[in-house]
Amino acid sequence: MDEPVKGPALPQSAAIIGAGTMGLGVAETFALAGLDVALVDATPVLTGRALERLDERVRGHIDAGLLPAEALERLLSVRAADDIADAVQSADLVLEAAPESIEIKREVLAECDARAPAAAIIATNTSSLPIDELAAFVQRKERFLGMHWFNPPEWTPAVEIIRSEFTDPLIVEIAREFLLRIGKRPATVASAPGFVANRIQFALFREALACVEEGLATPADVDELVRSSFGFRLPFYGPFQIADMAGLDVYASIFDVLSAGLGPGWEAPELLRDIVAAGRLGTKSLAGFYDYSDDERAALLLERDKRYAALMRLLEAFPDQSKPRSEA
């Protein structure tokens, strides 16, 4: 783990505003990590029901062997707040997890900003709204950032930390260290529509839909191809390192074929052309998007094979439940 942040302490208490699927999952994560958590939804009745669902959720995880029995005791650290003011009054971290509506977030964020302690970090769990725009709804813009969790938040490691143009870099580092300490794998990105993960994910989905619309394959066959080819690699390596191992000159050639067959928009990006022209072809030339020594290349490729073989054995141990009985 990286060296701890020097300076202000990491959050010990949190308020979660919004008790839907994401809010409950984050509440469970925070409680299991030892934080004191205040949870509030649109009305006291809804908040009470949310605590009941949280209890059922954790019991289900215990019954499934995903959590130890003592995890239920840690839920005692989650309390139902009467309203936003009650929830945030002593919170070190305020996470707004309201519906993806700019108007709702405007109201909720302004209330959080007005009621939370001056030293609190205020975060929004939006999955697509630009953080620079949401920052207009708070006064303490330097303490505001995006903290985009992924469903299901208890088990998905990634959390995007989205800085606005106003966010204090120290606040970004505190948020990053906090997430690392509770077992997440944060990545810091800039404000833009969809940020990074959803921009890539929806580009994939757009092309998957196009393949079905064009009659190239059924949804089930597209799913099979994705999960059994490049999707099979993604638990271990990101797109840049996968490209390095495949060969960047090969990627450039494939872009040429795609461009010729599919038209404008499929040309190889200039960044790739420039890297290939510089002789950085990936692991085979010891330089691509990353640099490698001979030993590092050999170790990487051997470790890749070990990981892929282990994942293949894991998949073989489970029945194939990926294909639905019928397709839309």
C-alpha cells in the first residue's frame, strides 16, 4: 500500500444521503470497515425501510458465505438519521447518492454543504454528470469531489475519484488513501461526461448493439465472445498493457482493416501511430505504453499465462449460467 497521507486524518464517520442500491452498498462497505455511518433517504419512513433492507442484505451475504457472522454486529454502527442536517452534522465524509437528476442533486448538495462540518469532505456518487457542473451547487468547492462507485459497491473494487477544477489536491489524496484503507482500488480522473469507466463501457455497449443490429451475432454470442476473449483478460490487465503484450504495430494494422471496412471514426488514433513510428511496439521491443527490461518482459508474460490458466480452471469449476433461456 502507498505511504499514508501526511496531515489531516482520514474519515472516521460518514453520512450517506440516498438509500437506494448504491447507497446501501456503500453503507455496508463503510460499516464493515469500522466507520460510524448515518443513513438518510427522502423520508423517515423510507430511511427505516432502507435499514431493514440493509439488514436483510448483510444476512444474505452471511448466509452465502461472503461475510463472517460477526459482520451483522457491525451494522450497529449504521443509524437512521431524521434528515440531511441530522445525518451530516458530525460527518467527516458526506456521500450524496441521490437519483441521477441534476435538480435533485442541486438541492441535496446545497443542503449538505450548508449543514456539514467545515472540515468535511463532500462527495457525489454520480455516474455521469460532470463534477465541474455539480461544484456550482456547493460553497466549499475545494472540499468537493466525485466518488463514483460501481454496482455492486460491496464487491466491485474500483472507485473513480473525480476532481473538479476547484478541488484541493490534498482532498483528492485523502479520499484516495481512505478508499485504499477500506479495500478499494481508486483511480483519479478529471471531470467529463461519463468520466472514464462509463465512457469506455458504453463505447463497448454501443458496438455490441451495432453487431446485433447488423445481424453479425446474437446477444448471447456477443456476450460469449466478450467474456471469453478480451473480457477474459480484463480482471488482470487494462487495455494499454494488453495492447503492449499483443503488439502495437498489430493494433495499428487492425485499425487499418476496421477503417477500410467500417469507415470514418475507425482510423488508428494519432497517439498509437506516433508510438509505433517511434519503434515502441510493446513488450516485443521492450517499450510501448510502458517500458520493460528483458527480465520484466519475461516475468510479465509468464505471470500472464499463470493468471489466465488459473482463471480458466476457476471458470471450469462453475456451471455455465451466463446464457439466459431466451433472448430479447
